[in-house]
Amino acid sequence: MNKKVYMLAIVSFVVGTVELIIGGTLDLIAGDLNVSLGQAGLLITIFSLVFAIASPILLTVTAKYERKKLTLVSLFVFFLGNLLAFWSPTYFVILLARIISAASGSLLVVLGITIASSIVKKEFQARAIGIIYMGISGSLVLGVPIGLTLSNAFGWRSPFLLVAILTLASMVVVAFSLEKIEPKPALPIKEQIRTLKDSKIFSAQLTSFLFLTGHLTLYAYLTPFLKTMLGLNGTWVSIVYFIFGVAAVLGGGIGGLISDRWGSERSIIAIIGSFAIAIFLIPFVTFSFPLFLIIMVVWSMLSWAITPAQQSYLITSAPETSDIQQSLNNSALHFGIAMGSTVGAVVIEQASVIHNASVGGLFVLVALITAFFSITRNRTITASESSV
């Protein structure tokens, strides 16, 4: 395996960290910028939404540019976005900074995947892409505890400064270790979307969207939930987030083992069903902190255990467009993060954070239905897909 793949995974980790790095400090941001908790939560929503939309568009627009130079330019724009977020005196400014970071970050992640697959031998391409996704998933899981720890110690702006510094370091590493890479023709966006006409594939992508929506409805607002329902202080909230992060990373590995042993289809149904039970139980176990931790660990492990099974299912269901489906699934996940953050904000604004888990659980149940629908469908390959 080319060691440069691991460097690209680190870059993807740095980029991905920014998406949820403010998830544990929304109350601090809301208080400092004089906005509601729901408005602070929209900073996650706008990032995820821009990330999901910009990724395929920017990849197509920049298809003719040399990859190394494009990576360096994107890293510089990402650096400026985080520096602006660190400096932001108002809500509007940090909202603008999040948009800049999301757009440049989305391109960096896709570039990391395409570059990784181009610098290794064909038999190692799938493994290389998997390593990049490990960086992305790891960042989404660990971004919140990292941001929360730094924010408690140095203020909510400090995580953005750290990311800006790490981005500069990434630029130096890329500049000196990566050779020039000529671009390859990108598939037009219309062709990518056309693959979703098949009900089996569309419902599979919809499953990812709904699952993440349900998860983020609670996870994006876990800090106010922990403080309100369990009365935890900042230190204990940080500890809970780190436990969640470790369990989620382990869950990704366990999910891969389950998928290999049971098959992706059985694994998806079992994981989503178990996840629904766990998230519905959360409001009912807050009377006991140890019991809550047990259910939370199960919840966190299952939240990422679904990823290997879902990726494997998409590859086996649509092998002739597997690369496209991986890209579209990445967008579906981020649309889910955006939707979940929005739904969670509405629940908090209109009712109470105590209901976030139950509302999120409803989305997970719908995800279970769409997963079952997808698995029970037969697929017909169209002429346009067979030529991809």
C-alpha cells in the first residue's frame, strides 16, 4: 500500500473534523453570539448541506485541473474559512465561514478518494478508498469530543484555530510528498443522478439519508440533552463524548465483521432495527447514569456499524456504478446530517430536547422500511448504466 494514501486519510480527517466539531458547544456559541440554540445548530446544518451539494458539482467543474495543485488551492481556501470562523464577531460571519469551509472541504474529500485510487495498484484501490473513508468517519466521530475539550479549556473558537494550523501543516505535506497527478474525465452530474432511477438503489441511498437524519436529531444536540436530562457539567459531558467516540470507532470495525459473517443485507436490517430500539430507550434510562452509558454505548456503536454493511450492499447491488454510488452515498450521509440537525433544532425550539431521541427514532424506523424495500427489490441494469 502506498504510504501517501495514509497522508490523504489524515487530510480527510482534518477536513471532516470541522463538520461536527461545534456539536458539543452549541450552547456556548448561542450564548456568545446572542442567538437561539436552534440557530446555533443551523451552523451544522448549513455545513452538511453545502458539503453534500458542492461535492459532485465542484468535482465536475474542476475536472480539467491538475490534482495536486487543485488540492493545495482547496486546502488554502479551507484554511481561510476556518480562520474566518475563529475570528467571526457575528453569527452571519461564522455562517459564511462554514459555507466556505464546507465547499472547499467537500472537494478535498472527493479529491482524496480519487487521488488515493489513482496512486495505488488496481488490486489495492478498494482498500485505499476504505482508508480514506476511515479518516472521514473517524473525524465525524471524534470531532465533537475534540471540539468540546478545546472549547471548555480555551473557548469555543479555539477548535477552528487548531484546524487552521493543521490545514497549513497538511499543505506543506502535500506540497512536498505528492507528485503531479493529471485529471481524469469526470462523469456528468446528470449521469450520476440517472443511476438513482432504479428503485433498489434509490431506496438504499434513502436508507442512509434517513438513518443519519434520525441519528443526528439527537446526536447534534447531545450536550443540551446531557445537561438537561442528566444534569452533567462540562467535564462529564466531555467524558461522555469521548466514550461515545471510542464506541463508535469500535462499532465500525464490528460492523465490518458482522457484514462479512452475516452478509450485508441481514446486517443492515439487524443493525437498523437494534439502533431504533436503542435510541427509543435513551429517554427512559436517564434516571440512572450507568444504565444510560450502557445504552449510549450500544447506540454509538450501531451508529457506525451500519457503514461497512451499507457500502458493501451498494457495491454488490450496483457493481458497474459502484464508484458513483459511493460518491452519492457520501452526499446522502451529509444530507442526513443536515436534515437531522434541522429537525433537532425544530424539536428543541417548539418542544424540548427530551423529545429529540423519540423523533429521531421515527426516522430510523422509516429507514428500516426503506432498507427492507431495497433488499426485496430486483434490479434491472439500464443501457446507460451498462456503458458507465
